[in-house]
Amino acid sequence: MTQQATAVNHTSLSLFSKFSLYSKKLAAGLETIGEGFYLIYRHGLYKDPNNPVNTRYVQYFCRRLCEVFNIEVQVHGTIPREPALWVSNHVSWLDVAVLGSGARIFFLAKAEVEKWPIVGNLAKGGGTLFIKRGSGDSVRIREQIAEFLKQDIPVLFFPEATTTDGSKVKKVHGRLLGAAIEAQRPVQICVICYVNQQGQLDLVAPFIGEMSFAEHVQRVLEMPKVTAHLMTLPAIPVEGHSVETLTKEVDRQMRAGLERLQRKVLAVLPEEALETT
């Protein structure tokens, strides 16, 4: 066999192996989605989607999703169970699976997610709240979150209001933090860092730019194993805070927390990676 033929053979085997792995992951993903719908209808979650008991099923489903997407979740610290308004930095739609696998919480998502094929129905059945960005809908959502918190129902939202590449925290928008003040419940901050097998900030997990959701799902299904590091910070009591001061404190602690987590889990920090390129 010639050298050229050998190279072609190796390329073909590599492509076949990659396609085979992708097909297995896709099949596992479809099976998990089916399992999610089974949980929703078997246990009647859709009848009372915001019942705190439902979070046990949401957590199970999120853990199954992480398995499908080859994401290992490592929790740093203790996941608190006290009722609180949760906030986190936002890197990808994968954040929901990572956070949901670690904590029993409900999520707040942008209104567009509700219209996503299949995923929207799953999110709705799992108790997700949907908000239209830049509209008066945030007032209604804040009031609804406050009512949930008063009933000790934990809710999480992403105060950056958009996804990032995971290197930094963008500006924190704190209007919804008023729900914690109204309900007199603490704010629980957590931060996420996706790390590839080389110990660097992963570049596949972030859902940014002009890529469609379907395209990003395909990239995630093809990516090698990624470790999602999830770290919780001490809860912030709301006594004595206004929305403005609470927003500033959440912004400060979230930025410091992410930097601390990155120094702990990354072999190369984001700014160091930029210096070498």
C-alpha cells in the first residue's frame, strides 16, 4: 500500500470514528429528551410546574444531559439548600444542565427559549420562567419571583442578560434582584468555568456570536470531554440593601468569584492565553 493510500485510509477511519461517536451521542440525546418528556407527563409536572418537589426531577434530567454532552461537573464548596434567589455568570445554554445537576432550582430564561423546538416545551414543563428582555415584562417576572421566594421556591437567573466566552463577567443588570429584597431572601451567587482537557478555558461550550442553536448543539456533541467547574459563594443577606447597592455587591462578588475559580482550575489564565497569541 502506498503512503498516499495509507493516509487516505487513516483519514477515512478517523472520519468514520468521529461520525460514529456523534451518532451515539445524538441517539443518547434523543433518548434523554424522551425521558424528560416522560418525567413531565408521568409525574404530572406540567400541572403544577413550579412545585418545589419537581426540582428533583429537573436535577435528574440535568445530570443525564451532562452525561450525554460529555460534561463532568465538579462542585467546589457546598450547594446550599436554604431558599434564595440564585444568580450565575452565563456562558451557554449548557449552564442550565450544569447548574441544575448541582442545585435543585428553577430557572429564568429569555422569552425566545420558550419558542425553541422541543427544548422550549421541556423548559416549560420543568418550571422555567420566561422573560422578554427590555420590556415591562420584567416587572411582572420580578413580582412572580418574589412570590416564589416567599414560598421558599428557589429561582435562578443570569444577570448578565447575555452569554459570554467565560473569561470575564459582563455588566450585571440587577432589576430582578429587587425580588430578593421584597421577599427578604438572600442572594446566592455561583460561578461556572468550562475547562478542556489541556486545562484551558474551553472554546466550544460558549454559545456566542451568530451561531444558531442547532449548529452549537452539533459542535457540543462533537466536542471532547469538558469539565464544568461550579463554585458557590457565601449568600448575600439583603437587609439594608437597595436594588442599586445589591446590584453593585453582586457584580463585585461575581467578578471576584470567577477570577478565584479560574486561578484554581485553569492551567492558563485567559489574560495569559492572550499574551501568547
